[in-house]
Amino acid sequence: MDHAHEHDHAPHDDIVYPATIPFVLVHLACFGAIWTGVTVQALIVAFALYVVRMFAVTGGYHRYFSHRSYKTSRVGQFVLAFLCQSTAQRGVVWWAAIHRHHHLYSDTEHDVHSPRHHGFLYSHVGWIFNPSSWKPDYGTVRDLIKYPEIQLLDRFTYAPAFLMGLGLWLWGGWPMLVVGFFWSTVALYHGTFSINSLAHEVGSQRYLTGDDSRNNFWLALITMGEGWHNNHHHYQSSARQGFKWWEIDITYYILKALSWTGLVWDLRAPPEAILKGESPVGRKVVEKVAGELAGSFNVDRYASRVREAWVESHRLEDLSDLARRARGQVEERLAELSMPHLPTVPELREKAEEMFQETPSLDAIVNRAHQLLAMAVAAHVCDLALAGA
């Protein structure tokens, strides 16, 4: 497969490093505890703010604003957005637009934070400071920008975080600001970022999703349920991400409790066939996985074998002339031919069973991979014929 342009989306040299200064200062502020001291009260507040605001990240930014996995009132929506932005992770509209883009291109070269293409450190934090991430496609969040109060809040991105920090300082002084606010905010940053980075590298995959999303028990604890990331990529609109009884999902438990009070409702759940992995995967996943399967074979080697077989019964000049006149037709014709030197469908299936999770779409994936491989070999044969003419 051609990886020549896989880093185009992440031009590390284009990161505007001055934009990292506030982020670095927030981290440095944590060391202020050396001078302010650490009180038990401030530690309790820090823990409480981590839990409350992690729920805002997972239940607000992610499950509500990004995926609309449940409903709430307009007032509830604004309160939730305010709480989200108290985490200092930018506005809810920006967050949702970035996240929807991530799902659209998950772990492709166009993903804004894929460890596969851009490296772990960039996927964890570096992407935030790349100018290409500052203005995502707001056309994907029209359901949010229709609310003027949400647009206003998104415009004053850090006002909720500033007000929270100020309130804590007025209440408990410098220890409360440094430990209660800054410590919990930095912990929130890296808890959230770990889903972009670690949850695409460490853990297990139950479902075939066409990306690197993984389930990780420890990340699920740290992020109150977000660690069941492969589950989430399998059925993105679910308010519940822990699909098994033992998959702890604290965010969902809170949402369920809130639904009993009427503050939220219509919590979306995956159908039984989805949970059991019995439903066929979507066309986009078939295409991505088939491409990965086809790319696991050496096209050069098979193209050389097909070319040799052609030369045994045809003149190479005939193929070269055809390739010059109508390359597309030649590729199509070669792809249609039964090429004895290509991997057979059973061989592709065996390879697919080694590479991927069990899925009812395996036949579709294998057949599409066979087509893609034949087309790639045919194109390469044409290149060899033209080069040898």
C-alpha cells in the first residue's frame, strides 16, 4: 500500500509552538503546591472536580454533544456545556466537530489524532496545537450551532474554567486554586487524551471496526467508561459503552440515574444483534478492512509472476501497446481474468481470519480484497510492461 502521504495531515513543523504556552503554564502551575502547600480539603475538592468534570467530558462533550446518544432540555444542555468548558478543553462546538471528524476518518491519514499515522506523542497532545485543528468543519455540527447560547458559550471558550478557578481561589485561597483546580484540570487533560492515544494502541478488540480502537479496563476506570473504546467505535451512538455487565461504565450509571429524575431521557442503546456482533459491518468498514487485507500481500511479487505468465503465451510488446493505448481498460481486463498466480479466495479468507475479529461480513471483505488485489496487480503489470517496452 502507498504510505507516501500518510503524514500529510500532521505537519509537525507547522505546529505553532507559542500556542502551547498556556497549556505548559497550566502544567507548571501544579508545581505551585510547593509554596502553597497541599491541604486535605484541596485534595478532596480536586478529586471531586475530577469526577464531576470527567463526567462532563464523557457524558457531555462526547456522548451528548458529539454523538447525541441521549436527550436533555435546552437549559440542561446549556448547563452541561458550561460544565464541559470548565475543563478548559475548548468549546463544545469545536470539540464535537473535531470528534465527528475523527470518527469519519478514524485511523486513516486524515484522522486528526491517529497514533498509527502520526505517532503516540502527537496523537496524545501535539495535534491540539496544529493550526489545521483550530477550525474544523463546522458543517458537521449544524445541530449545535443553531442554538445561540451554545454559540456564545463556544465563543467565550475559557470563561467557565476561569470562573471556576476564580471561585475556588476566593473560597479556599491558593491551595484550592493550585491543587483543587489545576491538579484536577491537568489530570482531566491526560485522562481525556489517553483515549486518543492509548485506547488506539493498548487493549483488546472485540469487534471489527476498520480502525485501531481497543477496549482497556484500566482506561475505563480512569475515564469513567470511555476505555471501552472498541465497543464505542462499533456502535457510536450508544449512551452505554460498557456492553458487558462487568465492563464498568460509571458515566452510563450516572446518565441512567439522571434519567430516573427526568433530567435526561431517550438513552440510546445498541440492538442485541450489534452487541453479539451478528450484524454486517458498514460498507466503509468493508472497504477499509479489505484494503488492509489486500495490502498485506506483496503486489510486486504477484505482478512479476503474472507478467511472466503473460510472456509465455503472448508477446510482451502486445501488452505494452495495450497499456499505452488504454491503460484503464487493460487494468480492468487483467483484473477480470483468472490469474493463477494470485492468492485464491480461500487463501485470502485464511489470512483474514488470522488478522481480524469474527464477523458476518467476512465474505464481503474477502471478495472485495480479492478485487482490490487483482486491480493493484493489474496496474503494476501495466507499469512493468511500459517500463520494459
